[in-house]
Amino acid sequence: MVDEATLRQALTRTLDATDFRELGEKYEGKVRDNYTRDGRRLIVVTDRISAFDRVLGTIPFKGQVLNRLAAHWFEATREVAPNHFLSTPDPNVLACIECEPLLVEMVVRAYVTGSTSTSIWTHYARGERNFCGHTLPDGLRKNQHLPAPILTPATKAPKGQHDVSGSREEILALGQVTPEDFDEAAEIAMRLFSAGQAACAARGLILVDTKYEFGKTKDGRVIVIDEIHTPDSSRFWHAQSYESRFEQGLDPEPLDKDFVRRFYTEQGYRGDGEPMPLPDDVRVGAALRYIEAFERITGQPFVPDEAPPIERIRKNLHI
């Protein structure tokens, strides 16, 4: 595990933004800066962290953790689902096949949890028993396992706007994705979630929920893009302590950005208005959890590259 002193020293050297015009046309997401040219997409995974559909700040080495973990899962799940991954030319960069993104996110949930306005637990606690087309039984408690994983798709909103969850019928009614593409992506998502749950269970983790993004290749194939099963796109809990904490009414131990979400909700913030700056202690605490997630999932130590990221990326990408 990277020690806390190293993380604190890195607080002032995080990768916040990029401007590599030589790499092609740029699209900036909440966390990733995408550059497209000649049928290939280079994704620079920054250290930015987002929650409540807002960028809240940066986390030391977060981009390297996400990039290496995404590459790990893309390789490990090639037999489960096709994806866009080609290589990692830099610790913060993923080289991929260029695709036309589907304007839908496939969110799969196995537990009644969450703290944001769009979470399943927030809706359930208000007394709602239909969530994205799924009828939920009475009597569920926060953080309880659902009878079976459910698919709760959402729109893919531009940066700065909120994703909107809905049923299959509601998403299709928006006219942004065809029924055929939706159903193929949904089937892939459920296969990946099952494979991810099994792999995480073998490492002492619970894959609670996750989101998948999809694109279409030039020859019309629907494939997985962006990332898979990282602490940004997924919720992970320690399996060993889950049952005892659940029985005590305590939240599970997280290994994901829920650590940051919980900090903000404890301050009374749930996405409305401007958030307070992310304190350094929370930034370091989040980094420790991201790194632990990487090491638990991969079984490998995380050794960060501490070189200045912009100069290193330019060198590794020959720009």
C-alpha cells in the first residue's frame, strides 16, 4: 500500500486537466479527456473526481488506479463481452477503438443503497416501490441485498447535466437508442455484472452496483467502452464485515468514491448549489481506498509513477 506521506506530497501534483491538441479532436468528460484521430481514441484518465454529477476536485494517483484497473478488467472479461481496449501507452492513458457512444448507461444494482437524490434507497425510503420499471417488495432495509440484480438504465447526460434513470420503455421513448441496441447492451451488462460479482467475491469484496457504457464500432457491433468495475463506476464493500454491520444498522465499509459522497451528505450536501472544496484529509482517504480496491481486485501492489504527469504523457505518446 502506498503510504500516506507519499499521497500528501502528491496532493499538489495531481493531473487536473490536459491540452494535447496534437492527439486530435478533444472531448472532455467529468473524469476523462478523450482525443480522437484516425479511427483511434486516446483516453487520458485524469485525477478528477465527480459525484452528484459535479467535478469536486482531484485525488492523488486516482487516474493511474482507474486506468490500470480498467485495463485489468477489459483483459479479464474479453471472453464475456467485447470491448474497445487496445493498450495502455502511459499510466494515465488508454488506447481504444473509436466508437459511436450509445446514449444510455446500463446501471446494474444488487443492493438497496445510495445517498444521492437518484439512488434506489432514496426513492425506496420515500415509499416508492417502483424503480425504473421494477416492483420492489416492502420491508427492505438500507443496504439490503435485492432478491436479484436489476437493470436501471439512465440517459448519458453531457458534462454538467444530470443523468436521468428510467425503465426500458421510458429510455426508448426518448428516441436516443434503438430497441435492438438497448437490448443487446442490457444483455451484455448483466453478463458482465455476474462475472464481476464472482471475481470480486473471490477477493473478499462485494460488487454492489455498477454502470456500463457502450458504443458501436464502424461495422455495427455493440461493445463495452469507457471502463469496467472501477471505484468510479462501481460500488464495492468489504464482504467480511458486511453482515455484522448490516445487522447493527451501520453502513458497509466502502472501497470506492462513496467515501467522498458520504462526506458531502454528512455536511448536508446532495448536489444542489455549489459544493464546498474537498478537504485534503478526504482526498487522501479516498486515495487510500482507491488503491486498496486496486490491490484487492488485482492481487498486485499498486506502484504509482510519481513523474510529472503532463511531461511523462508527452514523452510516452511522442507528442
